Amino acid sequence: MIVEIVAVGTELLLGQITNRNASYIGEKLADSGFDAHFQVVVGDNLDRIVEAIETAMGRADAVILTGGIGPTQDDVTREAIAAATGRPLRFNEEFADRLKTYWESRGREMPESNLRQAEYPDGAQQIDNPKGTAPGLALEHEGCWLFALPGVPAEMQYLLQHEILPRLRDLAGVDHVVLSRLIRSWGRSESQVAELLDDLYNRSTNPSVAFLASAGEIKVRITAKAPSEADAVQLIAPYEQTVREKLGASVFGADEETIEQVLFDLLTQRGWTLATAESATAGMIAARITSVPGSSSVYRGGAVVYATDLKASLLNVPQEVLDAGVVSEATALFMAEGAAERFQADVAVAVTGSAGPDPQERAIGTMVIGVHTPEGSGVRVLRLPGDRERIRTYAATAALHLVRLAVVGEWWER
């Protein structure tokens, strides 16, 4: 089955928003074994959306549109589907009443424009959207299926996974499942990971192995096609075991597991608490660990300290160490140990560095991370690429991973 993706939104054309929806849909279609030959981006213009839909219907078995089904004047995807298929718009009174009830439950008066979301092309099915108010649409027209999804990523992803992909599988008569397992690692480059897993990559096409790099982490995706999910899991298992054995402590999680959640779980298991001391990253590490629900049970607190005199007074960094160099291994270690003492935490991580655009003592991209645990302290000097924000983001990621390695006793593995 050939499926075309049409992303609607002028903001996508202008580059104001990255078109992540189309990327996500394309990935999930590929995982399910569907072909996607074209991805189209079109602005909020009725005539051009109609043209995009008509073209897509002429070369695909199904078309997934995302965006343009909200309540505002520029949300015209419903009208475009109606025009492209020659169908009038209908109005769902039941759904309109549900919208009104939803707004009343929030103690607010509903703008009349929201009632546009109750409209649908004749013959289309409105798909309930538990993540938002705009329902999806499903319509079969002259042998081609049209699906319209919200542009809000969380809403789009939910409806795609729970409504659209199952329908496409039924329509295609798919008698197999395609299942992927994503193994997450940090600390090795993509080329290093690929070399270590070269024999696995070339072993067979089912399961297949792919490498993905993003935000300083390297992911290994293992994809299997099988008659059932249980069979696919069985095919993937030995491959996953090999990946974990060859990459060792670089592997920190799988699928949707984040380093923040993994670290939170490890600290909870050990009964340890955490503190942070940040210069250059300005609270980015603290923000990420506290994004985990329940993080107050392990996170004691942190200090964002740029001024040299505050490093001395708040974190007990000796003046002679600071005089020798703020961007240094000794400073990072004293900052970590000082944060552990100041916040009465078992574990502490500290970052100091030169993020740019002007160098601070050492070359731009030099970031020094110190970690203290009840079992000892260690420091790592990293040289990170990119502009200021990329360096800071990668440094925060590295800090979380180095804490994980220290907690599990693998601090010095490289």
C-alpha cells in the first residue's frame, strides 16, 4: 500500500516550525511496512490544499493530512477535503454539544468559531480525539482513503498509532506485524557503534539493524517482520542481547526511556539523593532531572554559579584552585563535592566550561564535568562541537550520563 503525507501549515513553509509530524508519520509507516513515495508541505490556502489532495489521491492508496483542522479561519483542511471529493460539509450536532460541555466544564465561554470543528465532509467519519478537541477524519473516496489529523504533535501521534495505522493494516490485509526495538546508548560515536555492530548489521535483513544519531545519543533500531508480535519479539531478542553485550555500559535504556528517567530510577534504587552545581549550563541539568514526576524524592537542590567569588563562598572551591583556572578539572571536582555538602546530597554533578561565543580560559566547546558519589569522585573533560546552545545542551546530556555511569560503578569506561 502506498501512503502519501500532506502536511498543512504556512508556518512549515516559512521555517517557523520544523516539520516533525511528517517525519514521525513517515517513520511509523515504514515500521509498518507501508510505502511513502511523496511528502508534501502546503500552506494554509484552500485552493492549493485542494490541489495537493487531488494530486495525492491520483498516486496513492491512502493520504494522511496533518494540520488545518482546528477552529480558526486559516484551518481549512476540512473544506479542502470536501472540495477535492465534491462533497458538501455536514454538521455534527452531537459533537457540537460535547464541545460546549467541554468548555462549560472549564468554567469558560466557548468561542463560536470552535463549532467549525463539528463540520465534516459528507460520508466521512469523525474520529474521537482524547488528547484535544479537534476530531480526526476518515473518508473513502473512489478507492482512496483520506485521513485528516490535528497538527498538534501529541494529538497527531495518538490518533496515528491508535486509529490510523490499525485501519491501514486492515485495509491492506496485512497478515504480519512489523516491530521495532530501539536501544539507546551514549559515549561512543555513530561510526564506533556501527563498527562494533558491523557483523550484526550484515547478518540478515530480518531483523534489520539501523543506526540513528540525535542529541548526543546513538540509537540502534532493530526491526523484525513476523506473523505475530510474540514472534517478532523472539526474533529481536538475540540481536538486542548482542547489542547490549558489545556496547556494554554505553547502553542506558530502550524505546521511550530517557536518561532522566533512567537516572531517577537508579538513584531511587540506591536510596541516593542528587544535587547540581552549574556554570555554563545555567540550570539545564536541574531542569531535566526535575522533569521526571516524583523527582523531589531524589533531587535535593542546585546552584547556578557563574561568579568566581560565589564558587568559593557557596561551594567551598579554594581560591588558589580558582586562580589556577575556573574551567579546570580541579574546579569541577570541588564544585561537585561542595554541592554535595551544601545540599546534603549523596551524589552531585558539576559543570564548568567554555561554551562560547568567546573562549573562557580554554577553547570553545571545552566542558568539564565533575561527579561525586559516596563511592568516590571523578572528572571528565569533553570537547563538544557546535554553537553555544548546542554545546550547552550536549553538556547537560553528558552530565546526566556521567552521573549514571558513576552510580552504576562504570565511571571510567570510555
